[in-house]
Amino acid sequence: MEETRNLVLEIANRLYDLDAEVYRVLGSGLGRVFNASREESIRELTQIMKEHRTSHYLRSSLALIGNMARTIPERQERSRVMTEYNEIWKLIQKLPDRFGAVDILDETLAGLNQSFSQNSWKGRFNAGNHLVICIGRTYGSAGTDVGFNLADTLKINYYDTEIFAEVLKRLEAQQDHIRDRASFTNPQDLNQDPMAVERPKGLKARIREFSRYHGLPKAEAVFFNQSELICDMARREDFVIMGRCADVILTNHQIPHVSIFVNAPFEVRVRRVMKQDNLDYKSARKFLKKVDRRHRSYYEFFTSRKWGDVVNYDLCINSASYGIEGSVQLIERLLLQK
């Protein structure tokens, strides 16, 4: 117990220092990930690492710092900073309750795996194209952990709901407190309409909003704003992006990408959620169905496609057959033709 506490404190301090160092080296106008005082930030980080349900915030913070660190122009500085990033990631993997600690591997299904053919996607990408991997997933399938680990393995940027919202905010794409409400794994968001956004109370504010968004509902304006940013990013960098209807957005703009859907049998996902979120069987089933329903509603509202339908993706993975690392290795082999 004491050893774990010391490890948590070491990670929190080193992560805070890494954020400060990246900001110092870049002089970034985007600001720091941890804006509070050192004491407050360390306290918040240690609390996040103690509670498995909030551990995805640690993953998002680490990924956001890594994304910025990879933009450091000077090679030696970038190498030095990324070395520290990798060391912190190794420490995080030692945490007993870290994100991704609860695997999705089902031994029975894994035993049925056969060798797979190495289909090439190389013909899809020209020399000037960037590698963009869009991952959709059902809750509890470990799809988010697969996406994060894949980005780390390929040494490319990673964007999930929290990071994308932060990027939008920092680029002033969320003026007047616009926000995308489709963070479906937070309990407070599950009772909200995924297309709903707070409306201004005053008449003048409503008129100003109507004019600003050309009469569009604000939720749709946020989606189109988000779509523009995704396309702009895809023209500039390699990355893995979780959800955000990115596969359809890029298809509509004829931007090359790879679309992947990660799923697992419902009962396997229920068992994982029970362990990961400390829920009983009935609560886990109810929570899973509600999150999946929200994901489906959001995706189908904005794309008119069926969420999770195999015909809409380049690759569908049953993560219970491979586990987190096995799924990452499978995708990597297909992408890089290993």
C-alpha cells in the first residue's frame, strides 16, 4: 500500500513537471494541461489515480502532453522530453488500478483464433497523406485502451472525447461556452439528450446565437465546427481518434483513413464493467445498454449510418478474442505489413 502511494506521488509530480517542461520548450499559446498550482494539481492527479472510474482523465492528460511534445521542433529537445514521457508511461503501467488494467481477453474465444491474411491498405494512401485511424467502440470492449496503446505503439497523436473538447476550447472553437455533450460514459451526461445544448435565456442572446450559427441548432453548429477541425488535423498530422463520427466525416471529405470498430460479446463486456467500475451485474447491464444507446443515437443522428454495422468499417475486431495488447498487435501488423 505504501509502495503504491509513493508510486502515485512520483507519477503525479513527474507528470506535472513534464507538462511544465513541454510548455517551457514550446512556449505554446495553447497553455498548459495543468493550470492550477502544483499542490492542487498533484492532489487532483493522485485522486484521479486512486479511482478507476476517473482514470481515463489520466490517460487523456498524458496523451495531450504527448501530442504537444511531439511538435517540439528541435530534435534533441523532443527526444529528451519524449524519453521522460515514456518513463512516466512505464510507471503508470505498474499501477494496480491503471486504465487498461482490466483486460477484455476471453480465453475460449482466443483459442479459436486462426492466422489472418495481411490485407494491405497501402494503396489507399499517397505520399502526401497522413495515417489517420478512426476507432469506434462499444463501452466495456476496451476499445479506448486499444486506441491509446495503438497510438503509443505507432508514436502518433491520440484524441479522445476529453482531449478533443480541450483542443476545441483552446482554439476558441467553443466560444460562448459551447460544448459537445456526447461524453457518454460520465453518469451526469447519460441523462442528457446527446444533441441538446444549453440555450441562452435572453432574447438578445438568442438573436445573437441565431445570427452566429446561421439558424442552425447549436449542437449541429458544434458538430460542423468539430468536423472542420478533424479534416484540418487529418491534412497535417498522423493520429488515432476515438469516435466523433470521424470515419464518416473524413469519408465525406474524401480524406484517406482507416476505420475500425472494436466490440466484444455483451456478457464479456458486462463482466469487465463490473470489475472496472465496481458495479453489480444488474447495474453493469443497465449502464452498458444506456451508454451504447447514447453512442448509437449520436452516430446515427449525424451520419445516417448504422452504428456498429460491419459494412461501414475497414476492420471490426472482437477484442475478447485478442485482449488489449493482442488487438493492438493485430492492427499494427495489418497496417505495417509485419
